[in-house]
Amino acid sequence: RSVIVVGERRRVVGTLSDGDIRKALLDHRLLTTPVHQVMNLNFIALTPGEESRAQALFDQEHVFLIPLLDEAGRLVKILTAY
């Protein structure tokens, strides 16, 4: 349902869901459109030690995954709703 987009220096820069892709297609964008033009830049992320907040965020924000990021913004773990 979603992927995490990683950029330079292995930093997480966004997420891309099937809904983001559907919206792009409805906006007449092609499947060749660069990911950075359709990905979500305002994604929800947590840091180590905040994992207990994940379930409430899954319920409130209706997201299926939350990246757990270190202090440099690099992916440590993927928290999933299921």
C-alpha cells in the first residue's frame, strides 16, 4: 500500500502510497512522472523511544506505515498497522 522514499545519504524524504499514485493518474500524470513530484513530503515519522505513539497515529491518521527515523533522518525501522 505504501513505500518509503529514501534520498541522498539514506535519509527518508517522503512516502508514496497507492492513493498518491491514483491521485496523480487522475491529475493526468503518466506513470513515468518522477516519484518526487507525486510523493507525500508531509509524512508522519517517529524516532526511537516514540514507538508507543504508533497505534494512536495509525488510528487517528489512517496510515498503514510509519517510518522510525534516527537523528539524521535515516530509516531505522518500519512500523506497520498490521
